[in-house]
Amino acid sequence: MTDPILSSATAQIRAAQASGRVPVVRTFFDTATFTATHVVHDPQTRHAAIIDPVLDFDQASGRTSTKSAQAIADYVRAEGLSTDWLLETHAHADHVSAAPFLKDALGGQIVIGAAITTVQQAFAAVFNEPDSFACDGSQFDQLMEDGSRFDLGEIAAIALHVPGHTPACLAYVIGDAVFVGDTLFMPDYGTARCDFPGGDAAALYRSIRRLLALPDDARLFLCHDYKAPGRADYVWESTVAGQRANNVHLRGGIDEAAFVAMREARDATLAMPRLILPSVQINIRAGHFPEPESNGVSYLKLPLNLL
């Protein structure tokens, strides 16, 4: 069966490559959370998007810092870029989003997948959020669906829904560059876990196969790298062809059933991310802190014996 949205994304990639109108990508890597934040811009119009920005967070003290995000803001200003978009690939469980800080500093709309409402509902129950917490995605400026189109200056872009790691994961195809979030890691490291609320290994397999049906030379930019054993440096860029041929969880023609069995067995051995409890509570709020209490301080919850 033809996938018209994937066909549109493929045509967009090929058109960008043929015209030479491809985006410039500058990546900022946060070693504390192993997160790659990508700043992507149209070199002609200087319009930019920032994808998956990180707010520094010290869990022991409960203190946040904007040092990492400020480095991104400094780069954007030094390059004379205009920030249109602050794109979240999903509600992250391993770092706190710096999108609100960067919106205040640079402008732009905070965007996430429309299925964030499902994620909000799941975690609102986990954290016993008050009735005032809206599970309608209204904390974000814009919710994108599968096939939502937007522009980065004069470069066409399209969102692809790639659920599995979470129900709301999006990949953003901007020109010939595809920002895949946590769906894929570098080929020597594999694929994303699927054991968070709403995760689904079968859905992840289908999402990955969808991404790997894009043109071989499409550039894939990843949200994380954990430096697989034997590799000296962190890396966050690959290609469709490279993933298809070399990804350790996919090569050899693995079918869906075998992938699901592998993924579920592996997930059962993984510890929870160090920052999952603070990250999720903030990120389902589009990076905003919970409302301050009567003393003017915001608080996060620590559910006991739950996760």
C-alpha cells in the first residue's frame, strides 16, 4: 500500500538535493545527558529551527541552569539567524527541555506531535496531576500531525509520526535532513527502548521501516549517542543506507516478531533514565515548571514504589 505522506517526504528530499537547497545543521552535544540538540537553518533566508534543546539540571540540588541553552542562543545570534521553530521530537525522559528559555530569548513556536495528549494523560495519572493540568497539548504553541507541512525559510519541511518509543514521537524532514529523535541511534548502538507508558516495540519497528524507506542518502540526525564500545567519539549523524545496512538491531532482514522479542527482552534489563521523574513532569508542560506554590517555589513529585 502506498504511503502518500512518505512519498511526499521522499519527493521533498530529492527536490532539495537536486536544487542544492539543503539546510545547514550545527549540533550541540550535552555529555551530561548524551543529547544532541540540532540548530538547522536555511542558508539563504537565515531562518532557523532548534530541535530538542537541553536545560541543565542538577537533581541533587534541584537547580537548573541555562548555560547550555545560552550557548545555542549565542550561536544563533552570532550567525544572524531568525528562530521560527522550537521542535520537540517527543516528551523526553532523560533531559529537561530548554524550549521556553529559548523562546523568550529568540522567539519561535514550541512544537510537538499531536499525540502528546496521550502521553500527558498517562503521566498525569502517574504523578496524580491536579484537575487544572490540561491534557490537551495546550501548553505547546503548535501540535503537528503525521504529514503536517511547514517551512524553514524557503526550505520545505514535513512531520512524520513515528510512534514506538513514545506514542507522540515525530521525525521532522527539513529539506534532505531527517531529525529522528530517539527512534534510531547510531548503527553500532541500535534502536530506542519502548518500555515507557504507551511505548510499543511493534510500532517502533514499523516506524523505523518507514524511515528507512526514505532515499538512501537522506541525512539522519539523531537525538542521542552513547558511544558504542570501541568507538572513540560521539556521533549523531548517519544516512538511511547506513542504518539499513549496519544497524545492529535491524540488519540481516530481521522481521517484526524477532525485533519485538529482542527489543522487549533488552528493555527488561535497562535501568530507568536518571532524570526521568523531573524530565517528564516538566516536558509534558512544554518545558514549563509546575505552577509555584504559596511560597513562590515550584515543586516536582517523587512517586514512591511506582515506576
